[in-house]
Amino acid sequence: MINLLEETIKELNNNGKDIQDVLWVGCEDDGYMSWNDFEKNANFLYDNGYGGEEIKVDLIIVGKDFWLERMDYDGSEWWSFKTTPEKPIQKCKNFVRAIRYGE
């Protein structure tokens, strides 16, 4: 069992972020909420082990240059920290893997 709020704050802190860095929290189908609303509702224990998911897999925590997204494998659940990728210095010359036939 793990507390969703504590798990979320720990994941933010592990990646050099804190709750002041959060812009909004949301789900694809349900819209968004403020951090304060999330905090009020996320202070509960859930089973993050194998079995069925208990937290919506489309839940995201969004900051200016990062986001947390839910990951799961066979019912096991966790946060994955993502950052906005940096633009490469070099221009892309080709994005096709193989030669297209007939051209």
C-alpha cells in the first residue's frame, strides 16, 4: 500500500521539482484541477502492486517543462517523470527508415 499524495510529492522531489512547480493536474476524459484540489483528494492509500489498476492511467501532473504520467504493468502502478526534449543542434536530413519502392 502506498499513499498517492506522498508518492507524487516524492516523485516530484526526486526529480528536482516541488508542488510549486505544478501548473495543473488532469485526466484526458475528466478535464483538469488545481494542485490544491488534487492534494485534497489524493491523500489516501492504494495498492500499487500487481492486480488491477486503482488510479486512472491517464492522470497527469503538469509543470512548465515537465510532466508526470501514470505507468502500469500487469496492474502494478507508478509515476514516470518526463521532460520536454531539447531541440537538437543538427537538422534532420531524413526521417524515413527504408527506401520507398516505386519512387
